[in-house]
Amino acid sequence: NAGVTQTPKFRVLKTGQSMTLLCAQDMNHEYMYWYRQDPGMGLRLIHYSVGEGTTAKGEVPDGYNVSRLKKQNFLLGLESAAPSQTSVYFCASSYALRTGELFFGEGSRLTVL
Amino acid sequence: GESVGLHLPTLSVQEGDNSIINCAYSNSASDYFIWYKQESGKGPQFIIDIRSNMDKRQGQRVTVLLNKTVKHLSLQIAATQPGDSAVYFCAENIGQREYGNKLVFGAGTILRVKS
């Protein structure tokens, strides 16, 4: 049971390039989330999904897009990367509404030059 | 907007001692709080949660206390071990029924355990 798997784990981009982070979970969870973590700022919610085919904006959605075409996958896209998007990105999933128990992946470290 | 924050950014304790990590919140209507542990290079891991209808909740070697009067919660770790060294986050769940879970995280407290 792998839990939540993120790919890639590390990536370096040049300003203006695009990329997609992939999150896959094998727990049949309905809810999935993308967070970013910056030093001294905890985790901030970018986008989330309450089910296959649905997505919604979180706290800091600008510059990102997401898709949830399959229940087990949640993709985070950067169309035109900026240095301000240098961060560690975490995907998470949860099995129920109003539970604070999220299952996180190991993170994807993105550097934008 | 609402926020969750921490008093102490770094806490150093001797192995075997008890640790207390504090967290303050600003929204008096908040009703659900969660503690997470994050080890270096890993994703956050759920420790324990507490709802506002409780003042205290215990887990394995951990206790969370909630004081709604002063909008403060704490995480107590008994007999702290080297494996407890990590960053600890408190989080508030502000999710609405149709929006699933929306957690607002504090900045984190670093716990260092000295052997």
C-alpha cells in the first residue's frame, strides 16, 4: 500500500516554462488537495477536489491549474513558472468530510530560476 | 482572515522529559483543531485532533488540551524521545460541508530532543 505518491520529487525550471506535478493515491479517497510549503509559513492550500471531475480554489490558486480526471489522480499544473513558485509542494488525500486526518505525500521540491 | 499561529518557533527538551508545544487561534467560532508532525524531508503526518466540545484528548504518549476561553491549544508529548524531533504544526479545519476539508496551518514549532 503506497498511500500518496508524488512525481517528480525534484525539478528545476526556468522562468516561463510549464510543468505538471502528478499525485496518485491508492486509498480510494474522495478528497484530494495540493499545498505549498514555504519557510516560516506553514502549508497553504492551492487547490482541492471533493471528487472525480471537480476542483476548487484554495488560499493561493493564482498561477496554478488542476485536474481530477480520475479519482486516484490529482494533477497540479504550472503554465508559466515564476520564481515565486519556488517551493515544496505536497499532495494530500482524505477519506471523509470534516476529518482533519489528511494523508500527505513526500513532497515535490520545485525550483524556478 | 482567520489564522492559526504558534508562540515558540523552537523547543529544545532533554530526552525523557515532557514537551509542550503551544498554539493560538484567532477565530472564536473555530471548532476543530489538528496537530501534525513533519520529519525532515517528509510530508506532514497526522498526530491527533480535537473538537471544540472537548477540553482534552489523549493518544499514545500525546495529549491535546483546548482552552476556548483564551483561544489556545497545546500538544503535550510524554517522555520525549529522539524520534519525536520534528516540526509540529497545529491546524484549524475551516472546511464547509460542500468544500471538504480546508486546513489552515500555523507556521510550525521545531522540537529538538537532546540525548
